[in-house]
Amino acid sequence: MHKRTLTILIATSVAVTASTQVFAYGAGDFFARLGVAKFAPKSDNGSLDTALGVLETDVQDDSAFAFALGYRFTDKLGVELLASEPFDHDIELNDANLASTEHLPPTLTLQYYPLGGTDAYVQPYVGVGVNYTRFSDEKTKVDGVSLELDDSWGAAGQLGLDLLIDDRWALNGAVWYMDIDTDAKVGGADAGKVELDPILVMGGISYHF
Ligand code: NI
């Protein structure tokens, strides 16, 4: 056999092996996802009844680095915890940028992977679970008027997609809906609820091991 023919045969068999290789993706995997997330509250966040009058709230969007850690109990079932650096939101009161808050919205979901354990390169998933949001550093630009936002517990839902690159890495995109309603105090007095009920969209990479 000519050396050149042998080289071509080896190259071809390597290529065929690579293209038919099945990436393990399923039971027993730990996984991490890392990306940038945009936290977008719904457009109308409720009205607050305060000593300053009725204030219509509009909480603005923010983006931050986010990451998720998870485990696959079976090929098709997993659990994932989403965490992030703090999101920092301006809050419009009657259309004026008069307040702000930071928050952390960790979210735990139980996930279903319909194609887990198969050789599909495109691996979608859905999840349902619970969100806990902790607000901090609430401020207003109105002299002497404080803002206080209580912690929130609520339901969460999730859709995601991994596009497998190799046995470890994937491109990832995911979207969450979170039910986040917080009791607000303005100037120390109960003022009603602020409903964020956001969509969180994250794009980045997945690594499983
Ligand atoms: Ni809500």
C-alpha cells in the first residue's frame, strides 16, 4: 500500500470515527452553565399607595453574569440551581427615575431532558421549580423617603437548549419565567406590592463531567 493511500485511509477513518462519536449526555453527569443573563421585569409593576400619593412603578431591565450548577439523576431528569451576581435595577415612579434596588434571584428547577441518553447533538430541556429573590440596597432619590422591598418566594418555569460541541462542552441558551412579587414599604409604611414577574434570558456555555 502506498504511504499516501495509507495516510488518506487513516485520515478518513479518524473523520468517520469523529463524526459518528456519541457524546455521553445523561445519567450521572454534573454540569455547570456560565453566561450573561438579562433580567427583564414585566412592563407594568404595580402601583404603590404612599404618603406622596399613588406611585406607578416601572422596574427597568438589567444584565449580569450568571451561572448554574446541576446534576442528572437519570438520562432524562436533572436538577439545576441558577445563581448570578447581583442585578441592579432603576425603578421609575410615575415615569421619573426616582428609585433603585439590587437583588439576587436564585432559582431551583427540576428538569426534564426529552432527548437525554440519545445521540442527539441538540438537547432541549424544560424545568419547573421555585425562585427566591432577596432585595438589597433599596434607595430613593426623594430626600428622607426610604424604600424597603421584602424577600419573595414564587414559582419558576424554564426552557433551555444545549448544542453539544464535544463530550464536555456545549453552547447553551435558556429562558426562565419567575413569579416575583415583593411587599414594599415607602417611608416606613406599607405601600402595596411590586410585581416584577420577569423573564430571564441567559446565553453562554455548558460543561458537563
Ligand atoms: Ni406575580
